[in-house]
Amino acid sequence: MPTLIEHGRSAEAVEVGQQAVRLEPLSECSHKALIAAYLAAGDRARAVRQFQEHAALLWSEMGLRPSEATVALVRHLLRDRPS
């Protein structure tokens, strides 16, 4: 999916990411890719909501929190949001 993003095909990256999350809802890699796709598409609010949904699912299903890499990605999104 990064290849789609790198080629300016963010809408397709979002579709692929959504499908990946549907197929593997507990996959942190799938959620990170979808978060990155939403960011590339300019939808920061949806990227943050996706992280929140992922965090809630991980906690409710496995008693786990998102990895530091995923948390760092979301912090980056929030820090770099336009004012």
C-alpha cells in the first residue's frame, strides 16, 4: 500500500486498507497502513478515529495497547495537523 500512496493513489490505498482491516481486524500493520492512507488522502480526523477504534479493539479483545510505533505515528499526525 505505501506504493499506492507514493504514486498519489491515496483513495485506492484507503480502499485496500479498509479491506485489510476487515479481513484482519486485530492486525496492527493493517490499521497503521489504513491510518497512513487516510493521512495521505488528507483525512486527518478519520486517521485519528481509526487509531482510536484500533486501540479500543485491541484492548477489548486482547487486553493490549497499540505499539509505540503506532502511537508515534498518531502523535506525528496530531503534531503536524494544519492550524
